[in-house]
Amino acid sequence: MAVDVNSLVDTDSGLISRRIFIEDEIYQEELERIFARCWLFLCHETQIPKPGDFITTYMGEDSVLVMRDTSGRVGAFLNVCPHRGNRLCRADNGNASAFICAYHGWTFGNDGNLKAVPNLQDAYYNDLNLSKWGLLQVAQLDIYKGLVFATFDKNAPSLMDYLGEMTWYLDSFFDRREGGVEVIGGVHKWIIPCNWKLPAENFGGDAYHVAWNHLSALTSGFTQAPAARQTPGGGTLSPGNGHCILAVGAEDYSSAAEEIIQRYEESIRAETLSRLGERLEKITPNVGTLFPHMSFLRGSSRSFRVWHPKGPDKIEVISCQFVDKAAPQEIKDALRVTGLRAFGPSGVLEQDDMDNWEECTRTNRGTVTRRHSLNYQMGLGHDRFDDELGAWASDIKLSDSNPSYFYQRWARLMQADSWDQVRFV
């Protein structure tokens, strides 16, 4: 690539160039080298439970249609008619046996195959090979604990290799009770004028901002944030491959503000310990980012979101709430309401974050500003690999350790011409 990545990311010194958050040349390389070849989260299986169910999303800036065909098999395809490139499906979700392009009427089944073309016999002289003009399918698709992932790169490692040690941490959010989780309350979408990496690194381990950025919500008693309290245990955890987790102490497992949710957490503690093992007696995973752009959190708001890039200085957020499928309905209702209050475009915590991400992106447009690096030196050299946790761990929750590993992974992918050149750590 034309840009020297080594001049942009120096995690040994704790310095990151502001250019990676604003310059279009770098952004275009990200689309090619990260979003076109990494495993990307698409949806949860409970969002498409029945044959014919579909949901539209993005992989990078490519529109994607995820659907169950008539036999129940999950597939993912470019949401683009191969005839003239029109967006095929305009709906966010639904159920359909076929999709008809609004431009010229080409019709595709929910298995992605081209089924019918107007004027096939006369205008095409019956000479169009329908089998060659179906929807373009992703190179690989796999599902882990209900989470549907795909990649456009046929040479990408398996999903399990890509996730690595992160699988246990995903289990602690999405598979801590029998039956796993289900998505409730639909999908929230909104636009933020910021670079996609800012929220990804924030959710990946920025406990430093919580006590100050969310001061109003915390002092009002509106919400609790265990990451803001320097209680024993917890810290930033990097299980490898750019994935990041912020954990609180094991004793903070029921630290929700609402008493009904606290009682629920206490009632299922034995079950979660039995399923997840001794590691859960050391830490409570609280929030995290699966590289590059899927984030999730627990507490009073169990939600996951994807930071879809829409240019170097804009993202579309897709956010959903999830609950243990085995939870009583009153708990599901309580989590839905508390989640809406805290997160989403109108949530008191999310509004705090969005304002700062926007201003961080805005200032980086300055010509002189971009000449000076950002400081990522908190806790530099004060982490260690913890064999019991399967991750690089900081001693306390306040550290730039996770962002450093996130940007190390970013730099390796940006430099590599193929997966063979990408080291897995």
C-alpha cells in the first residue's frame, strides 16, 4: 500500500497517528484489507428463526442479504442484482420465498439462485444461463453459539481459528445458560459522524472514560458501571487476534442497578459457574469488542452492536438487545427497558459517548493536528500473559493495553497481502 503503516502505529511507544481516523486513502485500504477478508458478524440466529426469514446488513460497505432458504439453511449474499447493480432487497427484515429486483424484474430464490428473467425467450433468445447469474455468495459462512459470521475471503482461516481464545469470553455473554440467548425488541439503527475504530476501541477496554464521561448518569443513580469503581479484580484482557475484553471482579457479577436483575443474576450463579468453569470465579467479563467492529456488553443492558463504516468519518450503528432464552419474561422485559434507557440513540450513556467520538473525529481533520500522534501510553509495559485467563491482562481496569493490541492487529492486516502473512497471537 502507499501508506507506511509503521509510521502510523507504534504501540511499543504508545503512539497512534491521527491520520488513521480521517484519511480516505487509509480508509479505502481498510475496506480492502480488513473488511473484505476478516470474519464479520452478520446477525444472531434468532433474528432469522424460520425458513424464508431474512435480514439485511453490511460487510464493510457491501450490502448483504442474510436468509434461511426453504430448507432452513442459512446463507449470505451480496444484496445486489447482478443485472444492473440495483439493491435487491430494500427491507430491513422479513420473510420471503423470492426477491424481485425493482428495476427489471429479475427474480431470485431465498437460496440465492436466479429463478426467472422477464423476456427470457424473446429478448434473450432463451440463451441466458440462469445458473451463472445468481446472487454472489460470501466465501465462507459459519455459526458460533447462534452468532452468524461470514467472510469474503476463501483463504481466510476457519472461524474457530479466527476467534481463538475469544470463544470462552463470547460464551460468557451468549451461552451462559442452557439454550443460549435470543434477540428481543428489534433493531436500532443510527448514524454517528465518527470513525469506526473509536467506538470499537472504546467498548474494547476503555474504563478510563466511564467515571468522567458518564459522571451525570452515575451520580444521579440512573445506572451503575462497575468498570468505574476500583474494586478488586478485573482488568483489560486481550485474548489475541485483536479481540478485547474489559472485565470486572468476580464479585461484580450481579452489579445491575435494578434489584430484579440483581436477584436474577444471583439465582443463576450456580448454573453459569457450572457451564463456564473456574475462570468465572476470577473475573466477570463486562464489555468487549470482537475485531474488527462487533461490540457487546452486559450489566443492566445486554446488547451487541456493529459499527458499520460509511467513510472515514461516519458510521451506521446496528444495535440489538439480547437476553438468556431461559430467563423469565419479567427479566426479559426489565432488561429491554433498562437497555433502552442507558444505550441506543436516546440512551443517557450512549449519548455521552457519541458526542465525544464525533469531536475526536472532527478535530483530526486539521492539517496541523494530524502531524501529532495520540497518546496510548497508560499502563505501557505493565501487562502480562495470564495462562489461566488465556489473555494478555492488565493489573487494573485502567489501561491502554487493549487498544494497543487492537491497533497491532489493525497494522498487521493493513501490511499483509495475504492471510499467510498475518501472525495469529
